[in-house]
Amino acid sequence: MGYYDDKDNVEQYIEMAEGYDGKLLIEALQQYLPKDKSVLELGIGPGKDLLLLKEHYQVTGSDASAIFVERFKKSQPDIDVFQLDAVTLDTDKTFDGIYSNKVLYHLSRDELKQSFIKQSALLNVGGIALHSFWYGDEESGQDGLRFVYYTEATLKAHIHDAFEVVDIQRYTEMETDDSLYVVLRKRA
């Protein structure tokens, strides 16, 4: 059982995440991915970013947590969401874009490499992926959750050859330059 398979943990996360969203990240994505393209969000959590993405794109949401998926389906039944593991990405659907906000940092470094390989299979040629991470060079854990931090160099070392890094930037979420996002383009 994962951390977010517990209703109390989901509720605590939703409360903790209040006031935060990926608006800045979605603005960065818009620089590389035209309006109305198809986008898969990995790890929707409460769904704030998915609703922001929906303002610009044809969206599909996913999360490994059935609780997050069912909770979102109840509030937004017209938006396509389904349960999906960010490592195995076991789906036949393909997309023009893949987006995640502080989701993939829960994967081990090997799992991140596997996820990038699987993402390249889900993206159409020329497709764009944008992912954010906490900045640093450490690994830690708490309450069964893993946290893996990345610098520009360590993140680039985990990206599959199927991708070209088109942008990598530090940004501020809680403290100055505490976060990092990367924009990837699938090679032809």
C-alpha cells in the first residue's frame, strides 16, 4: 500500500498543498506546446494543475492513487482521468505532451530512467514533456514516501536519449531557487 492509498494522507496532502499550483510551469509549457494539443498529467493529486492545463489543452489526468482519481472523477466527471503508475506507464494512449509537478521526485533514480523511457513511447514525435523537481542533490524518505532531489547535471544524466533537453530552469516555489523544471522534446 502506498502513502496516498490512505484517505487521511490524501486529505493531509490536499490541506498542505492549498495555495500552490503549477501556473508558472504551465506558462513555460505553453512556450513549447501549442494550444489544444493533447496532454497527460502524471500525478494529478487534487487536480488543480489539470484544471489549469484544461484551459489550454485537451487533457487526460492520471495518478497512482485510486483515491485521488476517484475524488477527482466525482468533482469533474467530464475530464478523462485514470489510475496510472508513473514508472510503468501502462497505457496504449499517446499524447502531444506529458506534464508533472513535483511527482517524479518520488521515484528512485532508476525508476526515473525507466519512466523517461516509457514516456518517450507515449509521446508523439516532437512531443513535449515538462516535469518539475525539488532542487538539490540528496535522497530522503518520510512516512513511506521517497524524495529524490536533482540538480541540472544529475537530472540530465537520467534523461533518455529519445529526448532532447530544450530548457532547464531553476525557479522559486517556497524558498529562492528551491525548484527545477525541465522541458524535453521527443526526437524524431
